[in-house]
Amino acid sequence: MKKEDLPNQIPVFPLSNFIIFPKATVPLNIFEPRYIDMINDSMKSNKMIGMIQPKNSLNNSNIPELHEIGCLGKITSFRETEDGRYVIELKGIIRFKNIGELDTRKKYRVLNVNYDDFFQDFNTENEDLKFSDLELIFKDLKSLFEKRGFIVNWKALEKQSLDETINALAMASPFSLEEKQVLLEAKNLNTRRNKIAEILSTYIYDVYDNTTIQ
């Protein structure tokens, strides 16, 4: 996709504790009427929607405020179920900055967005990171995932590119809304790797009877 093809106004799906990264693909189960409308409208146009996390706070109209940074995604797979739900796959394209919300008559929210800080998301990152650099992070993450009841196909992850692996772990991790937002806003892969390690260090102590993750 070219820079000039990026839409400046996008419908958004404010999903708490959920992030998507560029180049990553995630399945979504759509059942709320307003988001069924959003997907219908998107499929008729450019098949693009934005994923952005709401903040914990509510404004005076009980509509949650949104974080400043989200990620634009393109619908790559679409299926309607017998009970009227939509099952889609959304592929992350580029992060965006929330400039302001549009006043529309639509049931879903629409944002003015800017991509200027994130054109590097189009690049294939060849940073000086190897799987050997991630072994300790993987070990701690694997233990945390298992203790939280998460099942991850680690062998499959190791066959992916490094940026896909780090982003997949960041998306699937049992971290808080705020922690996931930090990972989304990390400038590059190396920073994201370090942020995962920092967040993990807060989980390793005091959470499991004051013992370290083995």
C-alpha cells in the first residue's frame, strides 16, 4: 500500500485490552449491530478499519475516551455465520495518531487520523536482533502464559520473522491495557523487545508467592 492511499478518516473499533500491529493478522468476531454496520460500510469501500484502545476513564456522555495511537487494519477475510455474526481477519497495516473525532450520524465512531510518525511500519525491519537475544524473554513469557492458562504454539512462532514473533507475543500477552498500549507505541522492534522485558520484570516478582518464574 502507498502512503497516498491511506485514508485520513477511518471508522474505529475501540476494543479494550486488544491491540494489533502492522503485518500481524488477527481474527475478530463481530456481533454488535453498530459494528456490523461498520463492517458493511467498510466492505463497500476500502475494507479498512482502525483498532484503538479506549481509556479506562469515561467522559460526561459515558463514551470512553480513546488512546492517541492505534493501528489501521485491512479486512482480508470475511464470513457471515448462520446467526448473523461476521467473522473477519484483519491485517495490520500502519499505526496512526488520533487527531480528533468526527461528528457523524453513524452508530460507530469515526476518527481523523495522521500517519506521519509511523511510515517506518511499511519497512521490513532488519534490526540486529536474533532469537538468541530473546531466549530469556521467551522463557519468562512462556512461564507467565502457562500460569495464566494461555496456550501458545512456540514452535510455530519460531518459524515466523522476528518482528512478526515479537508483535504476536505482544498482542497475545496477558498484560494490562496500559502495558499493551506502551508496546503499540514503541518506536521500533528493539524498543518493543525491551519494553516486553521491562513489563515482564514486574510480573516475575511478587505475583507468584514472591518467587521468581522458573
